[in-house]
Amino acid sequence: MNWDQLLSLKRYGDTNKRLRKEQDENRLGFEVDYDRIIFSSAFRSLQDKTQVIPLSKTDFVHTRLTHSLEVSVVARSLGRIVGKELLKKYPHLEHDLGYKSNDFGAITATAALAHDIGNPPFGHSGEKSIGEFFKTGAGLVFKKDLTDKQYEDLVSFEGNANGFKILSEKKEALRLSYATLGAFMKYPKESLPVRPTAHIADKKYGFFQDDKELFQDVAADLGLLQTRKGETISYSRHPLTFLVEAADDICYTIIDFEDGINLGLIDEEFALEYLINLVKKTINIDTYKSLTTTKTRVAYLRALAISSLIREAAAVFMNNEEAILNGEFSHGLLDKCVYEPQINDIIKISIDKIYESDEVIEKEIVGYSVLSKLLDIYTAAVNNKATGKDTNYDKLILKTLPEIEGFLSDDLYKRLLSVSSYVASLTDSNALLLYRKLSGMTI
């Protein structure tokens, strides 16, 4: 892969090549991408989607929206640091083509801003509940009428693939640059085969069968290395994807830990014990001791820890930049950083004290019930309509759906995927409200 192609400003439907040196410095294409996502309804919905604590109403626990904004800030710093070094290494990118270090920051910031845009309500249990509906629930009856890949798209419903669907949806008119779409794609492969190698890009999948053609167009324009051809396709990651992923890893590792302490799920003493090794080079003990509340002390340590990990992730990237371009770097950046043992310790505590806490488990159970019920009702309605068997109840149900062509498609897969994507688009509160309405409960 080469940076000339990887920084493509092309957008879907372009007939002329977009050149960086011809861009308006006051309104750069990569910055337009950021603005379009900020103003999209899909992004706004993240304000009421679970990050860690489902349906939490406390003022200091993160939603998907606040998490995405924070990841974007970290990714921007990573992109700018790396961009500065890349322009030194490849001076023609700046001198001949007009790229600036801030372009790298804008691409990574935008991809990071959108990294959770396709995630369902109720956290990761939302993805699992959609998959379970088709694997062991009422949706199992559709298996015989779908191809293996179509069925796998549903039983392993993936927020990353749904995110690509949202960002590349022609009717949404986002028309993001291919560089941004490429940096967004953490798993540039189909749903099958499942985890064919230990390479991090093969961990999950990144696009639905319905979006395969556009995905291939993006990959070809960017010059991504194709790692599998024929009946199943996959590609190497866009190099900037590693920075987007690192920004996400940094934020959920440190900030989820912070949330756990602020919620009282983790003792404050763990903050200093587990974060000190990340910040020992930069911490000012007198400043730390002068802070009078748990919240301010933990916030101070969090800021220092994030700063340390940004520097370390950028260094790992540049040390492995050529291997990344050749598709030979198979790990996340933080997996190869000097702080990897400390990060693992923090994650273990978070799993035990936060992710498996009674509050999280109880509310994830609610999420399973809600999404399963909605999928059951909506798949029945759209399929009965398609086969001419719709009842008056089905007709009423269809009136609650937005005007999306896929709901009334002649293709079963498109109908099921449209319903799944719609349910995934709901916020926690809206999903619960719909569940109550459709179950005949008093609101």
C-alpha cells in the first residue's frame, strides 16, 4: 500500500479526481466528513445509547456519544503526531501533493467519531440479542432461505458492518471520502469465514453482503492489499485504522475504569495502584495530593494516562509503519506497547467490577427481551406484507416504521437486514418505549 492512494479524497459518485492541493484550506474535504457525521441523525442517537452502564442516568457515566467524542479527540492527536512523522519520511506527500499533518488528524478523528455509529442499543448485548434472534429464536426459520453468508450476517450481527452501511448509505447523502471510510473499516472482510486467522483484521467482519460492491470499490480506490480472493474476500487494513482502534482502546480502557471508580464499583485505591505505572514519568505528586475529591484525583490520573498511551501508540505505529503498509502487522498497537501488562491488569479489574456487575447484567437481560420482541414483531410484519398475508395488525405495525425501501423488498435478506438495522438504530429509551407500546403496556 502507498500513502498517495490511502489519502484518497474520492467520494461515491465522483467523476473527477479530487486533489489535495486544490482543496479550500478553510473547508477541507476530510473536515467536511467530520461535519457531516456530527450533523447526522445516526450520530445524534448515540446520546441515548449505552457505553458501559445500560440505561444509566448518572451524570458522569459515558454514553456512546460522549465516548465517541473522546475517542475522536484522542485519534486526532494520534493522527497529527503520526502525520508529522510521515511527512518527514515521505516529503513528496506535502511538497508535491499538498497534504498536511492535520489531514491525518482529520481522517482519524472523523473515523473515530463514527466508530460506534452502527452499534445497537443496550451495549454489546444488543449485537448479541439480534444474532440470537436469528440463531436460536424465531428468526431461525429464515435460515433455509438464505445463503450461508447472508445468514451469518444476521446471526453474527456486527456493529462495525452496520456502521459501514450507515456511512455509505446513498440516501443519507453523507458521501464521505474514501480515506475516511477506509480508516473506519476495522475488519475489512466478509462474515464468512469466521476468524480464519489470528490477524486482528480477521477478528470480526466489516460489511454486509448488501454492501459488498461499494466496499470493494472503496478498497480498490485506496489500494488496500487483498488477502483473500474468489468466493470469500478480505483485505489488509487501512493503516490509519490502527490509530482509530488505538484511540478506542485507550479511551475504553482508561475511561471505563474511571467510570467504575466514580460509580463506586472500583475502590479509589485501585486508581493509583493500577494507573501509577502509566503516569510515573509525568505525575506531580504534590498536585495529585492537593486534589480534594475522588473525581478530580481520578480525572488527573486519567488525563496523564491517556497522554502517555497516545505517545506510546504513535511510537509503535511509526516503528512498524512499513510492516503495516505491507499488511504484515497483525496486532493492535497497544498489544505491542510497553504498557501492555498494565493495560491488561486494568481491563481485568474492569471486567470483574464493571462489565460483570449486577447492574450491567440485569439491564442487559432487559435489552435481550426488548430487542427480541421488536425483531419478532417487525420481521413478521414485513414478511407477511411481502407474501400477501399481512393482517390488520401487521399494517398498523408497518406504519410505525420509517420509509426505508428495504422493508418492502422482494428479497428476504434485504428485508431482514433492514429490520435488524432499524432495530439497531434505536436508542435505549426508544427501544424500551416501542417495546412497551407494542406489548400493550401502559406508558
